[in-house]
Amino acid sequence: MTSVDLATSGLDRWVTAAGLVAMFVAFLVAFAAAHIGSLAARRLTAIASNMAGGDLNARSNLPGQDEFAVLGRALDRLAESLSDTLKQLREEKGRLDRVLSSMHEGVLLADSAGDVQLVNSALVEMLYLPPNPVGKPVRDVIEHLELRDLMDAAREGEPQSAEVSLQRGPARKILASARSLPRRSGVLVVLVDITEQRRLETVRQEFVSNASHELRTPIAAILSAAETLQSIVAGERGPQSGFLDMISRNAQRLKTLVDDLLALSHIESGTIKFTPENIRLRPAVEALMNDFAPAARKKNTQLFCLVPSDIEVVASPRGLQHVIGNLVDNAIKYCPSGAKVTVDARKEMGRGVIRVIDDGPGIPREHRARIFERFYRVDAGRSRELGGTGLGLSIVKHWVEAMGGSIRVDPAEGKGTVFTVSLALARDSSIPG
């Protein structure tokens, strides 16, 4: 037993010593592994910090297949992707800057808080903005009250556009358009300088008006002379009678053209002033129908007035007579014998909607968009034969717009044409629910 005890005692010492050595070795291994992992973690942390600071050229380049190496390679790929994306964004920004700087139109972008986010050089020159306006409130940058109101209206609703006058510096006319960005995140404003365009329009209007005035006197003299000569040779047969008829017919046509040019010029220039009146539609339309009854009977055309007696619109008596009269006259002229021409009306969303409907050959689709242009004719030969100048519908459109209304042309059901005129209802005109 003494020998066994001695052997056991020696074994315990060896086991204890071996355990202490093993623990020391394990500690060394753990310390080394932790130190190596800490170095890798610190390196990855430094790489991530450099990336966050804008240095996208930093790379970890960790070898091996452990977790730190995998994480390092992921960070390297992320840096490469961010670098490519940033390069593309810089290129896009460069292109945008070049486009904006080369534009003659002024561009302004404001955020939802009303601060300027972007302007181009054209807008700075156009509005005489202070240097470095980006980041400043719009109300401190733009002095023009009408422009600020336009932006506020666009921010709250539909796109807005208006023609404004700038008096600072040389007087200019500016066409301003504003629209809200998606999710009301801001407002984009585009300003176009139309000063020269308006000046040229004024020059053209003055030329047409002056030339038309100058032509009226010689045309009247030609007509008077032709009528006098016709009365002298009345009853005689010969070439002179045909020539006199030709002179009289073409002089009358020229007089009509000059009158139409003058009317169009006056409407465009705003020299025709009228006070809006409440006009009952049915009596006005019936009076026009009576005026056109002889021409309708000559063409065997039936005229119908289906205007309710309770519709009253705000318009100029002269303008309304010209608009409806021209549309009815055209329908009678260009429809074949036996056609029907109907004028009806209804109340629609606070407006008085007047329609002139015929069952004639109609207007082809390709002509409808241009039918209200000056001198545009669907059938030029027939229009000249009937004495048309190509200005009638253009004058009609200008009259309707001068009265605050709108006009459009559509195909009728089956065949024919429908001209629709929309005007404001009189205040005391009841609107059905």
C-alpha cells in the first residue's frame, strides 16, 4: 500500500503539471487567435471607415477562407460597386450641368419646404438673382410676386402657366410654366423669354391692320366703278359684260378678305372691347335662323333650333352672333342639298354648351386639328368657289376665346360635323343638379 500511495502521489503531480502546461498552451493559442482576429477586425473597421469617408479605393485584400476574409472580400466588392455608381452619377451630373447651362430657358427647382435646390445661368440672368441662390428660400430669391403665386398654385394643384411681364432691366415678356414634382416633393419652374415673339406678332398685326385699311379705299372704288359700268351695259350681250362680272365678283371677294383680316387683327390686338352681357340663347339663335332662312331654302336645307328657353350665357352680342352665324352659314354652304342643320344647347358643369350639328360630308380626321388655322381649307377649290377666305373659323375661335370660352370640332353620329362652343352661364341661370 505504501508503494501504491507513492506511485499515486507521483502520478497526481504529473497530471497536475500536465494540466497546467495544457492550460498555458491553450491560453497562448487563444491569445494568439484573438490577437489575429482583432487585427483583422481592426483592419476591416479601418477599411469601412475610409469608405464612409469617401475613399472608395481602399481594399482589405485579406487572404484565406475564414469569416473575416469573406467579409473583407464583400467589402471590396461593395467599394468597387459604389465607385462605379459614383462615377456614373458624376457623369450624369456633368451632362445635366452642361444641358442646363446651354439652355436659353430658365429652370428653377424648389423643394417641398420652398428652398431653391437648382437654378441655371439663364434663370439667374433673366431674373437678376443674387449669387449662390441654392439653399435659400424662394421668397428671398424671387422678387416677382406673380411667379411666387404661380409656384404656390402649382404646388397645391394642377400644372400652371402664365405670361408675366418683367420690368426690372429691359421690359420683357416671360412665359412661365410650373408643375409639382411626384408626391409633392417640390416644384419645377421653366421660364421662356417670348419678348421677341410678342414684338414680331405686334409688328405683323400692325402691318395687316394698316395694309387692310389702305386696301379698303381702292377696293371700294373698283366695286363702285364695276357697278356703274354694269348698269351702263345692262341688257347688252358681249365680252364686256362677262369681264365686268368677273371684276365685280373678285373685287367683292377681295373686300370680304380685307374685312376678315381687319376683324382678325382687331380681335388679336385686343382693340375690340366689349362688355359681357347676359344673353338668352334661344331668342338669339332664332333670330339668326330667320336671317339664314332664305339661303337655307335656296339649298333645300332644313334648319332646327333645339335650344332650351332657360339657358342664358355671358357673352358679347356681336361676338355670339358672329360665332353661331358663321358656323350655321358654313353648314348651309358646304352641305349638299336636302341637308339638316341643328343648333342645340345644354347646361354642363356651370357652362352653356352650344352645338351646331349638320349631316353633311363631315371633316376628315387629318383636317380637324388644323381647321381653325388662318387660311386653312379642307377643300380649297370649293371654298374659293363659294367665296370663302379661309379666315372664318379662325375668327370664330378668336371670338370664342375673347369671350372666355372654348370651341372644338367632332364628327357627328353617323355622318356630318359637330362644332361645340362652351361659354360661361349667367349667374342667374339655374344649373340642374
